[in-house]
Amino acid sequence: MKRESQSTLYRLTEQVEQETKLDPVVHGLDRLLPASMREGPVRAALGGRWLGHALHPMLTDVPIGTWTSASVLDLIGGRASRSASRRLIAVGIVAAIPTAVTGASDWTAASPTERRVGVVHAAANTVALALYIASWSARHRQRHGKGAALALTGAAVTAASGYLGGHLSLARDTALRSTSSAFDADDPTD
């Protein structure tokens, strides 16, 4: 893609790829993840070997979909939809856990520049998850307006994080490499 045709977001993401100040965070996260997420049967399962397709991008649809649906109900569903919105937020929170685990496993097969984007993606997802937990909590305490506002803020953070995830998956082909590395028992970083 020619530089002049690239979007501002794309150029900012490329700057994140080159930001060496993120390397201590990358290395710290790398030390925290168990070896089983890098190779072997756990890596193959988390990478989607059993499915023949990267698992993480598919799993993102559940939290994003339920959280988006909750916000749609907040905006047009009226009082009758409050309970459904709260339940949708809860489903998204629970679904975020396996989604994050598969993403972390995919991250182990990424290049150093992709890992930098990955840590920013993960940090944004963590902020979004915290906002949705706060939204669920507010709704549980019958503070639906506050819960709806927190969910909309979470949606904005999720959208930004989703852009980064899409960049990794589509522009950098990490989903394809992640799945193929899950098939390669000898070298999980191919």
C-alpha cells in the first residue's frame, strides 16, 4: 500500500509496530505466559488446529456481538430491555476470557513488531473489559443509565482495539500464521 493512500490509523499502527519503548512490556508478558501456549497440544488447540482455522478471531464475535447488542437495546429497547442488556453484558464478560486466552496464544507466534501491536491491543481490551464489568455492576445496582454510558465507552475502546486486532489478523496475516504454526509441531514460530 502506498504511503499517501494509507489511513492515519494505519500509519499510527505502523508507528506502534516500531515503538521499542513497548519492548519491556512485551518481554514481561512473554515471561508470564506458560510454555504450553507456545508449542505442543495446548498451543495446537488454542491456535485452532482442531478447527483448521484460527480460533481467536472467531471468538471475538461473541463479546463484541453481545456487548453491541446490549448497547442497541439500551438505545432503542426501553425499560423492558434492561434485564436483557445486563445479561448480554455478562455473557460478553464471560466470553472475553477464552477469547483473551486464545489471543495470548496467537501472540506467542507473532513477530516482535506484531507483538508490540498485540500488547496495545491487549491493554485496550483489558480497559474495555473493565468498563463492561463496571457497566454490569452499575446495572446490577439498578443504575442503568450509568451502565449504558459505561457500555458505550467500552464499545469505543473495543472498536479501537478491534482495529488493532484486524490489523494484526488481516494486514499482518497473524491469524493464518498462528494456525499454521499450531500445525507445525517442530517450530511454533513459522
